[in-house]
Amino acid sequence: MSGLPLTTPYSWNVADSFTASIGNGIRDQLTFLQKPPVFVGYQGTSQSLGNQTWTPLGIDVAAIDSYGGHSTTTNPSRYTCQPGAGGWYTVCGVYAPTANSTGFRAVKIQVNGVAVYGASIYAPSMGPEVGLATPTRDFLLNPGDYVEVCGWQSSGGSLGTVLDSDMRSGLWVRWSHA
């Protein structure tokens, strides 16, 4: 963990004296605010999505993970809020399916495995490779809560994800405020 957990600020009383403990608490708060949790991850390996099945997208490359909320081996589709870092997070995801002109494509954000209203996009397939981005949304996360981006497609068979130099499925998470 690069930053320190966010804790409840000290509540002053009239007779209180400034102590090292109080000073360290203020320092820890400022350190957290200077470097809050941020995660940027994307796919380095193509993933096959079954027909008409919502599938969490595996994120196997973490470009930035300032608080260690993501694992590329255990539940790689998830970013998990870490102890001491609860609060409001801004989240966005992208599903980049391979080219196919049949059916529809969709992408959504889930919190703790549950879809969130207003955090999904559906679109008819356009044929060429097109990435679908979720709406950017803010979520209140407590330590242990997780977010993930899921893809859906109705091509009639399995459909993989794109690994182009300028387009990949991914997840972006940033702590916004307490």
C-alpha cells in the first residue's frame, strides 16, 4: 500500500494539547489525500464470452494499483476496496468484443456481483471492432466491497475480446471522497 488508510479526524477539545499522536494523525490524513487509491487495468489476454451470458471481464494487466485492490490471479475481474480506504469511488469500464455483425453487445458495472441501475450500455453490433464504455459512475464502497466490468453478446456463439494496441477491455477505479 503506497498511501495510508483514511481514518476519522481528531476531534479537538478546548483543553487538548498538540501531541505527536495528533500530529501523526494529521500527517496520515494528508498523505492519504495526496495519494488516494487509483486502479487502471486492462486485458493482456483475450477472453471468450458465451452467447447471451453476462461475463465478468478478466483484467490481467494492472497498469496502476496504488492500494493493492486487484489481483491478476485471484478474482482478476475485481477491484476490491481496501481496509481504511472506504468512500466514494468513480468507476468506468470498457468491453471490446471482436468484430462480428450479428446480434447485440452490452457492458455493465457490478458492485459485489450485482448490476447497478444506470451503469450499463447496450448497442447493436456494428460489424467492425467497437469498444463499449460504461457510463462513468460514483459508488460508495466499504472495505471488502468490489467492482467489476461485465460484457454480454448475442452473436449466436462464443465471441472473444480484442487485444489491439489502441483498444482493450478494461476497468478504471479512482477514490473520489469520503
